[in-house]
Amino acid sequence: MKSLIFYLGFAFYMLLSLLRIIKLKYLKRKGNKEEIDRYINKSVVGWANFIVNGIGIKINKKGLENVPDGPCLFVGNHQGLLDVPVVVSSLDKYVGFVAKKEMLKLKILTYWMKEMKCVFMDRQNVRAAVKTINEGVENLKNGYSMLIFPEGTRSRGENLGEFKKGSMKLGIKAGVPIVPIAINGTYNVLEANGRKIKAADVDLIICPPIYPNELSKEEQNNLSATIKDIIQKELEKARN
């Protein structure tokens, strides 16, 4: 019953977001970039809070002081579908993320994803994937933070998959801080329950930023392994 109520509520919330789209288009005609960004931020954070609070997720946050003032690349492990709302709700600002191209089929959701500077990855097309990475780099250079899950897919549990090397190019090319984040417990909300929604405690650990410009070429090449090791250690601490 809890799952049904939430899914119906979410559908209703997304329909109401059509009214926000109308207002956003009005703000765009006015052309005030700061006002537009504030409105998108308010709308997206509101969406994330609706999901987190509606399900009853308790987020244990650690390391918020490690979030840089300017744009950065957040790099996290990917346990479940609720990872993005948990991160956005915790940071209290919208963060564009790298999504699979299949998400483009969800029209209303896709509209807001594009507004929050998400980019869409076709993992089967190398040329398209390079273009997507470059779009993400431009977002970072223009002052918008990004989030990427280097595993490329949900683990649906505690196991940590391989971190793909290419995922670090976003931060290295843009020359922005790279912030590892460890997410523990989101799979307990949905994936562990056969798609039935269940309230759960989730740990979100934000680690100190890494500055790619201060790294040697070899350290940059090994950055994905370094960050995976950092996240693995934080996950082990959270579970003990």
C-alpha cells in the first residue's frame, strides 16, 4: 500500500510540475539568469525532498564542509535509483548528472533533467559518449556542478563495481575539484524489496576534494582506482 500511495503521489507531483514549467518559461522570457537558476534549484530540490520525505528516508550526512564553493565533479558509487534524490536533497542544490540515454523516454522528467544540466550517455556509441563528456565539461566550466557514477550501472547492493577510467575526464578536462561521495543503503529502499518501497536509513559521506591540476599524469591516470579505494573505505566504516 505504501508503494502504491507513493507512486500515485509521485505521478501527481510530476503533473503539478507542468505548472512550474510554465513559470520557468516565463522567467526565461525575462532573461534573468540568476533568477532562472534559483527557480530551477528550488524546483529540483523540492522534487528531491518530496521523494526523500515521502518515502521516509533518513539521511545520515557526513562531510558537507568538504563541498567546494564553486563547481565541482561529484563521483559516487551507485547502489540504487534513489541515489540522485538523496544527493540533491543533501546538498540542497541541483547537480547535473550523467544519465543513460534511455532516460530521454521519460518526457516530463527529462525536461527537468535537461534544465538541471544533466547529460545523456549512449554507452554503445563511442563518438556520442565523447560528445556527452564534452557537454559535461562545458557545464562545469560554466559554473554548474556535475555528478557521475563511474560504475555505469546500479550495483543494487553493497558490492562496489569497477570504476571506469573515462569518467574522470569530466573533472580533469574542466580543471575542477573532484569530490568522492560514498552512498550506503539506498538499495534497501527499492532494489532489495522487489520494487516495493520501504523506508530506510542511508549514509552519505562527502570526502575531501581532489584537485586534478595538482596531480601528476600518472596520478590522473590512476584517479578512478584512487577514488574507488576512498569510497570503499568510507563504505566499510559506515557499515561497522
